[in-house]
Amino acid sequence: MSETAETAVTTYEVWSEAPIKPTYDDWFWICKTSKDDEGEESCMENDVLAYLMLRGEIYVTQAQVGGFPEGDGRNGLQVVSLMLGCNDMFAWACADAEPFSMADVPDIGKAYLADNKWGTLKWIMKKRNQQPQPPVIAMMKRDGAWDEFCDSVGANTQDAETKAAFAMAAAQMREVKL
């Protein structure tokens, strides 16, 4: 493993080992899932989002709005966007995050509650149908987090795609210098 890779892994491990860990009491009040009048599960999504932001699982960024009728002033507007962070989990040197909808929040909260180190990554693996890169798999196995579900999702393609994109960019830079 390269020095950069080791630094990235070490940084992730230190962050994920942070002393802020949920307790049953925290989740009873913050991520309480209950049945509504129709018997459907309900969740306090805003509280779950705040809780996961506090723990560094969710990143606040901005996104560009589109899809409104031509001439509508909202097209191109920059708005706040929340994403699950997964930098360097699927490929090195890859600033990566996964968008999600409000409908996803209860499942993301449950994934985090089940495993506060690897739960959100497992949720992203499910959504992408893709395993993380091999060094991350090794860490998950070391932590006992790798399970049948992890084996069932597709093989990692993002690492090879990222390396190919870097190689293409480097080749283009060499051509420009000639």
C-alpha cells in the first residue's frame, strides 16, 4: 500500500473511532421508529440527519437545481445538498459522496445504528451494488463487518475507472507539453 493510501486509511480509522458513539437511549429519542395511525413505520428524519451530520457521516455541499420551465429563475440555482461521504472507500484520490432522498433516511439511520463504523458504507454499497476497494474490504473483514451481504453486491469497478481517468488526464497533459 502506498504512503498516501496508508495515510487515507489511517485518517478514516481515526475518524471512525471517534468517541461519539450512539447509545440505545440516544437512538430511542433521536432515531425512534414507531408506527403511525395506519400502522406504517415513521421516523424523525430531521433528527436522524442532524445526528448523522454530528458524527461526520453526512456532508453538507451544494447542488445545482434544474428541471424547471425555461426562463424560470430557479434553474441553475445553487442549493444546499446533503450527501453521505465515502471518500477513498471505492477508489483512492476520489472525493466521493452518495446522494440520498428523505425516503432513504430511516434505512440509513438503521444501517448506522447496526454498525456505527461501517453501516453507512454498507448502505452505499447496496445502493451502488458495488463493493469498496480491496484495502477497505480488508479493514471491514478485520473489524468483523464483512458479511454475506457484502459478498452479494457487485465487484468494485470505480477503482479501475478512476485509474483510467487519471491515466487519460496524464496522457493529455503530456501531449500538451510536447
